[in-house]
Amino acid sequence: GSVGSKTIVTGGWGCGAFGGDAVLKFALQAMAAADAGRELVYFTFGDRELASGLGRLSASWAAAKYTAGQVFYDIRAYASAYAPLPDTL
């Protein structure tokens, strides 16, 4: 499809030289776009493996009709595998 005025076009901010987590960055931006009612176009800058993985993740969320809140809980589960979060969040 075409990119419209309600489309967010972005990528893995901070994932290059700064070593950020590309899957986490995608999930956060997907959650924000969904909450804002916007389409997200996410560039992986030639990383085909990442693009394929994010495509599968996005398709699974769409098939399950995930809300932004449900994506948040997936983010928490993903993050807790690396650094447990306090129960107050």
C-alpha cells in the first residue's frame, strides 16, 4: 500500500552503534502506533532475518487481534527474560 499522512515511518532507533534491541524497539513503536490508530512502516535497513522475524511477530499479533495493551504484556514478558521488572509496573 501507499504511505499516507496517518502512517508512521520509522526504524530501529538506537539499534546500530548503540546496540539497542531491535525487536524491543519494534514492539514499542508498534504498540504506540496501534494506540494512536496509525499504520506503522518499520525499516530494517536490509536485515532480512530481522524483517522476517518482525513480519511473523506482527502477523501473529494481527491474527490474535492484539490490542496495544496486549502488546505491552508481550513486551514485559520479553523484557523479563533479560531483566525482571518490579511487580508494581
